Amino acid sequence: MDRLFEQADKESVLRGARISDPAKTGIQAGDLTWVGWSWIILPPVFLIGFVLAVGDW
């Protein structure tokens, strides 16, 4: 029985490591989506601002 529990502990530790790794990558993915959204939102804002600024000339 002790060996079974040791094996279960090792598996749970491995599973915990597997779960914690996606958690780390999940944070990175969140950063990427935030960067992606900023790349989608900011260029039109700058473009509109540039057009308005040039239009005032």
C-alpha cells in the first residue's frame, strides 16, 4: 500500500507540474492577447489621429 501511495504522490506531483506549466503559459498567452488587441486597436487610432492632424494642415 505504501508503494501505491508513493506512486500516487509522484503522479499527483507530475500532474501538478503539468498544471502549473499551462498556468505560466496562460499568463504569457494573456499577455500575447493583450499585445494582440493593442496591435489591433492602436494602429487605427494612430492612423485616424494622423489623418486628422494632416487634414488640419
